[in-house]
Amino acid sequence: MSTYDVTLVVPVHNVEQYLEECLASIEAQTVFERCEVVLVDNGSTDGSYRLCAEFARRHANVTVLVRHGGGAGAARNLGMDRATGPRITFCDSDDVLPPTAIERMLDASVATGAPVVVGAMETFPRPTKWAWKHHFGKGDRTFAGLAEAPELVHSASACNKLFDLSYLRSYGIRFAEGVHFEDAYVGVSALLFATRIALVDACVYRYRKRAAGDSTMDAIWTRRQNYWDHLQLVEYLHRLGAGLPDASKAVLDLFLVRSYQGFALRAPDLFEGAELEEIFSRCRAVYWDVPPDLIVRATADARHRVAYLAFVTGDYALFADRAARLHKLSVRDGVPYLVDGAPQQLGALAQASPFTAHLEHVRRVPGTGMLRLAGRFEVSGMPLVRPLAGHLGLRVRGSRLSVPATQVRRRDLKNTRTDTEWGGFTADLPLDALREGVHDLELVIDSEGGQAATPCLVAAGYLRGARVVKHGRARVVPHWKGKNRAVLMVHGAARGGGVLRGLLAKDAKHVLRRRPFWKQRLIRLLTKPLAPLFLGREIWLFGERGDTAQDNSWHLFRHARTVEKRRGAYYLIRAGSADRARLSGLGHVVAHSSWKHKLLMLHASVLVNSYDIDTYMLPDGWDRTRYLKHVNWRVGARRVFLQHGVTDKDVSKGLHRNRTGVDLILAVSRQEARFLSEELGYEGQVEVTGFPRFDALVPDRGSRTVLFMPTWRAYLTVASYSRDGSASDAHRAMRDRFLASAYREFMDRFLNHPQLLAALELHDYTLEFLPHYEMRSMLGEMVPGRDRVRVVDQTEVGVQEAMRRCDLFVTDWSSTAFDVAYLGTPVVYAQFDAEEYWDGHYRKGYFDARRDGFGPVGETVDEVVGEVVRYLGGGCRREPHYQWRAEQFFAHRDRQNNVRTSEAIERLVRGSNH
């Protein structure tokens, strides 16, 4: 008889950086001495085996086995075969067990006699919401089979469970070998056959979601082999289902549909020809007789149901190319359907639900009496890769008003998901037709068979850009109610209706009901009469990142205070910032999050920033969403984005006008302005003024320095504006990804390249490395201890100053290359990670460095170093054809950018652009 109560099996393969944490969590188990621990090294080539061996030497209850090949499944099977305890559980070697995990499951097993015990699982560094977890939170329980807790079938892992080992052996339950998703062969099978399942209402397992993207689940949709491996699992479980009772078979079908829906949706994007036909044929054999209502329950939406509609009906063409088959909606009884004439029993599968619409932008069309509303919509299952057959309309309930809506192609939507490219819409409402009151807004599809309508919901861009629109005596306010439903509030349109009375009444109700930000609304009301006297008639509130004063905002603020003597100009910066000294003598410098900052936010005419306004200009403690809903529209401050770099790439996913709520954006060239207007939605809101900071861009070359200034990578760091930015697990996960990246490898090789170091010495130059703001914590320690290479600290040397005095500039994809080109300094582009960069950071825009750039492009370390050495040997002179490109690109070189920008903001505030 075994001396251990439970066997813990841990497969190990090249996880040296995580293994010690995993083993420490095992050692910390409250019943560690009652556990037999079997570590199975599966051919590791790093230091994993050494760590396992050291752990086994310290503990008599730990055994290390070695197995080559077969993957984690084979390693777990070996552990099962060697197990001596009556119960068994599993842990992956990069994950963590809470201290009481095994004790809680062991106690439940003993108390209930259940052959399977299930506990809760959590993921880190970011949590995951699983439907099966709704069974938790109600205390420990016991179920008489899976039919009593059907959602538990989707807890397919073997790692949050404790099994009776003889039970597994009696049913021949083992892990699949050499494939992914091997867990489910044990986890799901054991649940299906169990006549008693114990649930432990506590977290017993912490799953690490690796930032490095090298785990199965991190790349679940992009690895082609996953589609075959999961299909093999589906077929295996489908065969098991033949002998199950009807109730258990229905639960299994839920798993089979839900778990493969993502693969079924995406397979046509990865496969074609005979391979795609095989996937279809094998899926049809599994799903052809699954009841349609069960498929509807198991799938997320109609977009995921289309594949199952194809499996059930045998329609390969629908599965392989839904965009070619689906282009016209059919409407019956107000419900949209993807196909017309589907049999009644399949109607639920053909239903295009949900049908949703979001409003993102409301503005008055200049020079007209029209209010333009813009947004996005989705009819789930219908590929919006072309304009829909039929008509769109916008209905204003309560005003007896319906107007046509125009379907719009949106670059940002396409970049988010290719089948939503034509998911934008605009509609113009005649302001004269709006009646007094609060009006719901609905998007209507008029198609074959009738109309389908859906309420318009609010998006962040709608809230950011919302403000009172004046039209004659009336005031129209884009607003919201209930669960984010978009409405238009109209005051003063009716004869005898009081505009002031209506808005003040709304303020009073807000304060009396103590709604969010009621104190700020009250303070605004009380201080409004005196604000022009004490703060200035027009308040222009400037800022950058909370701790910087180096970019366009600083330059424009300085111009406003010194040249224009603008009384209402204020600059926000944190009290302890090193850059505060740059603002000395200008006056009206306000400490971020101070009482004065908060007061200015309640009376500002315009918010001016080179970065994201909500991230960096809201006082600490102000909830962003609540501010936008309850304060922003009432203040009505215009939003001006000065930019912190030329927009040359496709940044539409973050910078599209319908997302930012920006009223004015600057450009330095006509090409950039055209791109912003046509592709990013800033029609009529772009001014080609040039950047304010360019007025101070006067070359001061001769310092004999090479400035190396790479940009950041969103997929390699936790951005400063991220709401997850303080999570240590998130930072550590990103650190792991960074260490494995091509970015880190290039930096290391470039900064230590013998040919580069020799050329710097030979020609008497120093290389200054200025890491991007978002990458400082990652890159600062990489610089070698050499006389000719040093790190530049942005808090000590301004970016602009470093660019002005450098003799040669090296960057990768950074828009600072435009600043240096403006100066006339030669540029070398180090574009060493093009595929990774375009896939994970930005998309390609209108500017190509090889075709349009201001210097040579290198794709390898040796190519970049070669270009640098060539420039150093030639005295760092820019070639004539690069000079010509720079002259053609920039619209202005007269050092009047601040003047033009200030005039553009004046026009905006005066209302000529709104």
C-alpha cells in the first residue's frame, strides 16, 4: 500500500525561467509530505532538469523521470503509470499551485467519495472569464453527474482536478500523445463518466498566460496544427458519446460545438483546397445531427454559427467562403436572417443576431442646419466586406423623424477584423425637425421582407466629443440613458421652452440625487460666474504626459504666454517633474491633480495635448468613464491633438476620429493631412500648420554624436497609459517576451558591434542611445560600459535638444526621423523586424521608408552598421536625393507653426469649425 495520499505529476520541458516558482508552490503545499511528486523531464535543453534534480535531492517524496518525445501527454502518462498514490492530480511546470490546493481537493475526495474533484482555476497576469466558473461562489457542493452542472464540461484541464486513479484506469482514460489539447482527453472524459463530482469552492490552480506567446493557448488560432489536433479531440469525444445517456450526450454536444467554434470560424482563413474540404467533411460527420437549438446555446453569436449551419446542411461553399454567399439580409417579423427561405427548424441557425449599433461621433456640419451622427454597426454573421444590399436609416424616436444612413468603409474596423470593413455609417439630421424632449436613436436596416431596428449604444468617442449644439433657440445635447443607450436631449425647441431652465434643471437633479461627479457639477455651477474674472475668459489647458514638458504642447504654451500674452493659458505638470524647470518664468503652471487643476477642468474651453487627453489630463482619482458621462458634455471643452510625431503609419485602431473625439488635429504635410482626413475620419478637422516644436528645430550639429533612438513596441512592454500598468505579473510577463524578442537581440548586437565601436573610435564620434519613453525600464541596462556609447536620460537632455545637435540619426520606425529630416541631418533606418512590427504594433500607412524616406534602410545589424560607418567616414552629409525628398514632404519651413496652430485653435473655439 502506498504511503502517499496523492500523486502529483509535473511534465517539464524548457521552463527554467518559471520552474523554480512552480516548485516552490508545490513545496509550500500544506499536505506536501502526504504527496508523491513525479517530475517528468521531457527532453529539456535548458537548465530545467538540473532544477528538478536539485529539488528531488532535497525531498524524499520527489522523483525525477526522463522521457524523450510525445509531448506533455506522454510525460503525464508516464507519471500516471509510475504513480503509487490512490489519487492523482497534475500541474504544468510554468504554473502555480495555491498553498491549500491539494489539501482542499483531497479533503473533498475523502468526504464525498467522488472520483473527480473540481476546483476553480485563475489565470495570471490577466484574469480570464470562463462560463463554467458560475458554478463557484456558492460553497462546496457535490453533483450526481455532469448533467447537474453542464457548464463544468468546459473546464477541460486536468490541472484543476483530483482524480481517483483506479477510476481513470478502469475506463482507460489517458492523455493523448504528440498533440495539443491533450488535457481534455482526461479532463472531459473523466467528467462524462463520473456519477459523482465534488466541487471545491476555492482556487486550486493558477495558470500562467505567457506574454512570450509560446504556449498552446497563446497562439491557439494561428497554429495550423491546432485545428487538426482539436478536431482529433472532437472526434474522440464524439465516439465516446455513443454510449452515454441522453442528458450526458447533450452536455457533450455543448462542449463539442462550443470548443470548436473558433476553429470552424477561422479555418477558411488558414486552409484551402483539399485540406479545407477534409476539415469540412470530418466536421460534418460530427455535427450534422446536433439539434439546432443546442448549437445556438453553445455558440457565441451568428458569426460563429454560420459554419455549423453549413455542417448541418452540407453546404461546403457557405463554409469555405461565407463572404461570397452572404451579402443580402432577409427580414421576417423584424428579425434579420442571413439566408432567405431556411427551413423552419434551421431558422435559429440562420438568424443574424446580435444586430448592434454604436454611435461614436456627433457634430454639426459647418455652414448647415444639419447634425451629423457617425458610428459603427454589426449584423452578426453577415460579412461586411462590401455595402449591404438594402438601405440603412437612422430613426429618432419622439420626433417622428427617420433619415437615410450611408454605409461607410472604415480602415480602423478592417484592422480590427477584416469582415467589418464596411461597418461604418453616417446620417445627417435636420436640426429644425427635432422636437423638444429626450429622443432614443435607432439604426434601421430596410431589406427584403421588412425592417430590422436596433437601439444605438454610446461608444467612448461619442462621449468624448459630446457637447451642447446650439441651433437658434434650441440646444441639442448628445447624451445617454440606462445601459449606455444613445439619446438626443433637445431643449428650447418648443415655444415657451427654456434652454437655460432645462440644462440647469438637469444640473440640479444630478446634484440632488448625488449622482457620480455631483460635487464637480455643483462647483462648476457655483464658480461659473466668477471663472472669467479669476481664470480668464477662454481657458486653454495644455499638457503632455503628466511629467513632461518637451513636445508640441510645451512649445505652443510658451508661444501663448510669451508672444500672445494669453491670460487663459495654463500648463499641467506633476509637482516633482524635472521638466517643471522648463516652464519657469512662463506663469500659469498648475500642479497635476491639484485643486486648481480640477477647477480648470470644469471651465476649460479647449484641452490641448500631444498625447492622449483622457490618460494624461484627468486628475488622479477621476474615473474616466464617469467623467465622460457626467462632466465632459457639460463643460464642452474642445479637444486638440497636436500629435507627438508625424502620422505615417496606419494607427487607425487607436487614432480614428470616431474613437478619439478629437476636434482638431495637426499635420506637417499635405500627404499626412489627406491620410488623416480620408482614412482616419478627420474630414474638416485637420490643419496643415506644421508642428509647433519645429519652430525651434534649428540644427546645432558638430557635437560629433550619433543619436540612436528606436521607438517602442506595444507587444514588448506595459504602456504607461495601460490600466494594467501597475500589475507586477504583467510587467514580468512582458519582460520575458522582451528577452526573447528580435528587438532585444538587435539592440544588444548593434550596441556591441565591433565594426561600429571601431568606427566611432577611428572618427572620434560618440553614440548616444536614447530609449523610447515606454521602453526605458527594459533597455536602460543593456548599454555596454564603453567610452564611446552612453545612455541619454530624457529627464536630463530633452529629445529635441539631442536631435538638434546630433550629426547622424539612427532609428527603426520612429516618427522622430521626420524631425531630424526637417533639420537636414542624415538618417539611417534600422528596420530589422518588419514582419513582427507590422503584425504586433502598427499597420502600414502611406509612407514607405525605402520609397519615401530620408536615408538608407538596413534590415540586419550588419547592414545598419555598414551605413553608419559609411556616413561617419564621409563626414555625415546627407545625399541630394534625400534632401529633395525632405523639401517635398514638409509644407512649411517658415518658423510660423505656432502662429498657425494658435489661429486654428481660435477658429475652433469660436465655432467656425464645428
